[in-house]
Amino acid sequence: MKKTINSTAELARHLGLSRWAVSRAINGHSGVSAETVGLVQSAMQEFGFTPSAHARGLRGRRTGAIGICFRQLNTPITTEKIAHVQRLLSRRGYRPLFELTEVDAGMGVEVINHFISMRVEGVLLIDAPPGAESTNWLKMLKRHNIPAALLEPRSPATANAVQLDREDALARVTERLLTLGHTHFGLLGISREFPLGKPRYDGIARALSARGLDIERCADIIDIPGHRHLGMRYGRELGGKLIDKKKRPTALIALNDEVAAGAMWYLQKLGCNFPADFSLFGFDNLVLSEQTSPALCTVDHNVEASALAAVEMLVKLIELGDPSAKLPVVRIEPRLIFRESIARVHS
Amino acid sequence: MKKTINSTAELARHLGLSRWAVSRAINGHSGVSAETVGLVQSAMQEFGFTPSAHARGLRGRRTGAIGICFRQLNTPITTEKIAHVQRLLSRRGYRPLFELTEVDAGMGVEVINHFISMRVEGVLLIDAPPGAESTNWLKMLKRHNIPAALLEPRSPATANAVQLDREDALARVTERLLTLGHTHFGLLGISREFPLGKPRYDGIARALSARGLDIERCADIIDIPGHRHLGMRYGRELGGKLIDKKKRPTALIALNDEVAAGAMWYLQKLGCNFPADFSLFGFDNLVLSEQTSPALCTVDHNVEASALAAVEMLVKLIELGDPSAKLPVVRIEPRLIFRESIARVHS
DNA sequence: CTGAAAGCGCTTACAG
DNA sequence: CTGAAAGCGCTTACAG
């Protein structure tokens, strides 16, 4: 029967070492021989001993913990962010603490307080909600000198944030379609009044005006104001509105892949061909976009790059040690994914 | 300028109370008046003070922390489990610590060690991988007297687990289709050899034999052995295999909603009607299943019930305080969702 | 309720 | 490297 080891003191006694040597071996500090480090590590392995994070966090300056919070796990994009962030942080020796802020009302403050009570070294807010709520969270953290970085906040931030450049992506999509000869665009679910639609609309307008074209004349906004579910069903309804148009666009740019797939489905059922009758571009690079037929051209969020930028920003803020440090906003370029759903316009 | 408060000692000094009173007020213990509790709480609010979880975890017996781990965030079902678990645990005064085990190789052991170092009071393994890996995790936890519960382990467990009764669900689906007059079934992607398929197949067989029917004669298994992606594209390919059959089934039961939607899409393009030509049942109750046309009949995992059962099981194990306690496996009944994709068979 | 003390398991600074 | 000590911020048991 093996004896069990529950503290570094017991481990030191077992190995005939001082607690000092054990502590420094565990933490990779200098002053102990490589041989001693090996002995300590193999004993930890053998007895399944892991030092108490609480004692360490209480006495030491570093806890190694990083609080990560996000609103909901409702999209594959969010879950991908989380997976990348976990990988990147644990490679840098940090331990992520994940929490959801919107499973219950008022949960956000509770989560931030938990992070504070855990003495996290930094907080990463993913998809932070707009307005006063997240401002309050940032205030709470600042009060405790805990730096925070924002990954894709829902309202525009002026510092310490990483944001996806949707405008640039849509400008590039539009340029590509112009190159293929398209001059009449259908904007499925993309409207200026809508926070999700605004940067997309602006990007399209920018690309058009670079060619001397006016978005008001070249593009039809096809949407249903007040519609809430931005999924396939919405896409089908927009397909229905599109088909009633006298002068049909030749290139369709959809708010996202689900809307694109819904519209494609509906129009195909009516006998339309993709990309012969319509070129179509989605957004999000969901698995769905590969599975449509033809496979959908779309825009990939480049989540890996955003997650990396956010983690590096947070680590830098932690290293600066200045709670009022302001790092410039990082803009991430989305990647255009070209597949089968676009073609040269018929002349 | 407000002074800041960083410890219960400072808080006690500020309020003219003893540290004893403050501690008991914060933890809701008896011996302090309601008035004192109120004073303490409002001062905590005012100064944004949250006691150190590390000091608390080090000295006190309880940390209130629960480790939750899961393999990946790859399905909406998993993310739903997490949201429910967070809500249920925080309502019971526990703090969940979430970690992913499959973002890097060997991450599982690292995650369990982190839980141990955090002195969690219990661990919930969600979608635990089959085989030796999770057995090892359980061994590590047991060594530290940390109870663990399994929510839908990928290999059958004999105790301390909550499992979805897929067999029962498919038996009920089959009964319903039999009631509608169907006697010839197409099993899309459901094969006996496959861990995901086995319980489904058994359930279908059970319902058939209850009516004196033999699954070998009444059902065609339509699948592509070795196919990896169980998504819409696979469904479309299975639709292709189905249409080549001499004697076509009238009722289709798909492995999941994506396979069902893919098959529906493919067959509709060929001019088949749902549910006139084929009745169709999916599984998972994804958002997608509402968005097909006709809307898909499907099976809902009843995640809320599974999450509740798992949380209650874990809480009971913690309260028992016996690291070798074995609670019986809880089976959760999935819910059948009837929509538009099934009909009485043509006579 | 107060007050004074012990102790949780570490890290850290210090003298050797 | 050793050894002895202090201290992180709490909870807890004890005497009043």
C-alpha cells in the first residue's frame, strides 16, 4: 500500500529534501539541480500529487488563472473561439476559467465577482454585450487592477479589443463579383439600420464606389424589417421576395450562410440554377456552407487569428501591469472562401 | 475618494465589527443579526469587495467549486448541456469550472490535475470518451476523494451516470410509424455495428417484434460503411442510394437531423414529396429540423432533464462523502417532436 | 456578538 | 542546496 502525499511538506519529507527545494523544483525556478527536479516530478507522478492552487494563489503573486466569459454558446463561431483560447492560454502556462454570462439574469456581475474572488490575472470578454452592462464589468475589474481584453465586442471599442473587419470582407466579396461582370446585386438580409448589416453594407458601397458605381442604383436590399430569426427559413422568405422583383439581381450577397442556404434552397425548388442564374455569397463559413449544392462561397471569421490576437493582447496587458494601459484595437481580416456558388455573369 | 477594501479584516475595521462577524455574515452562518448581515452586504457592494476564493478554499472545508469537463464544443447539444449545468450548479451555490479535454493531446490529464489542484468538490464528465482515458481520470479523482458523475459517457457505465435512452426513443418512433400504416422502413445511416447506431437499431427491432414483425424483413439499412461525416452531404448520398432500391421504403428513420435534411433535400430535388411519398424522422431536434420544409419530426434529447439528473447525482455524491459510493444509472427519456414530415401511408 | 489565536498549504526572503 | 520563520486572507474553535 502506497502512502499518500497531500502537501509539498510531505513530498519533501518523502524525498529527503527541503520544502524550499520542492517548491522551486515544482515552479521551475533556479537554484535546484536538474536531478532534483526530476526526482520531484516523478514522485508527483507516482503519488498523483498536485499542489493546492489555493495555497499557491494565496501566497504567491501569480495565480496563472485567466477569466474568460462569453454570453452564450449559441454559434459554432463562439465555440471555436473558446477552443482556440483554451489552447493558446494553456500553452502559455495560464489556466482559463470559463463562464457564461447569460444563462440567468444578472449572471454577468456574479461571474465577474467570481473572477475577482479567484484573483485571476486577466479577463477576456468574448462577444461582450453592448452598452452599460459590459462597461460596468470593466469598471469592476479595473477597481481590482485586473486587465481585460475584448474579443469581438458587440459595440465598437476604442482600445484593448480585437475586432473582425466585416466591412473589408464585404468590400473584397463585392470586388470579386464585379470582376466577374456582375453589376446588379441583391443584398439578402443586409440593411444599414441593423448593427450586423451596417459594416457589410458599407463595405459593399465602398467597393462599388471605387468603380464609380452607386450602391443605391446597383443594389437591392431584400429584407423583412423586424424579422428576428436569421436562419434558413428567413433565407427562404427572402428568396420569395427576390423572385417577385421585376429586374432580378445576378449576384446575391447574404447576411450569413444560413440565410444564403435558405434562399438557395427556395430558388432551386423554383428551378433556378446556381451559379448560372445567381451567384451567391454567404458569411461565417459554417459546416452548412460546404454541404449545400453547389458548395457556397463564404467568408471565414479567421477565428484562430482573432483568438491569438486577443490572447496576446491580454498577456501584454498583464505584463505591462498598468491597469489603465490602452492598447490599440486590432482588426482581423476575414478570409474569403471560394467554392462553387459564383460564376461570370451571362452576357 | 473612497478607500478600497481588500480583505475581510479591513471590512470589519471599517464597519466596527469583528472579523468573526463579517465571516459569518458573508457565509450566511448563524450567530449574526440580520441587520449586521445587511451592513456587511451593502459595504461589500459599495467597495466592490469579494473575499478571496483562495484563502477560503485553503482554510475552509468547502471550496464550492465543481469541475466540468467535456471533449469538444462541436454540437449544439453539448453547448446546451453546459448552459443548463451552469445554471443548475450556480443556483445550488456551486461555482462551475469548465474545461475542454480535447483541444490538445494529453489535455485530459492536465484538466483533471487542475481540478484537483483547485480542490473541486466534485467533477462532472460530459460526453466522456470511451475506454481507458476516462477510466484513468476517474482513478485520479478517486485517489483524491473527489466524487464524479458522468453525463452521457460514450461507453456504457454501470454507476454514477446519466444516459439518454436512445433505444426507447426509436422504439416509440417506430410504433408511431407503424400506427400510421408503415411496414417498410429505410434506416438512413443507422447500422448495428456502429456505437451511435446500435441502440437505435435495437429500439426499432423491439417495436417491430412487438407487432410480430421482423426487422430483417421490414427494414433496409441504407448506409455507407466507413463514412465519417455524418452531416447533410452524407444524407444526400444516402438519398441517392435509396432511390436506386427496387422496393422503396415508405418510412425513413435517419441517424440525425442533418442526415435527414440532406436526404430530404436530395429526394425533393428528384421530385419526391414529403410526407406523401416518404415519412421521415430525424434525431437531435436541431434548429435545422424546424427550418426544413416540411418541418422535420425528430427526437429531442431532453437536455434539461439530463443536466438536472447529473447535477443532482453529483450533489448527492458530494453529500454522501463516500468516494466509493455507487448510485444507479439514470436513464432519460427523450421527447418525440411531431411536426410535418410524417403521414399515414398511401394504401 | 467580541477578541485573540491557530492553522489551511503554499511561496518567499534570509542566514548559513 | 538546508533550516527556520513569516505571511498570504480567510475559517474555525474557544473563552468571554
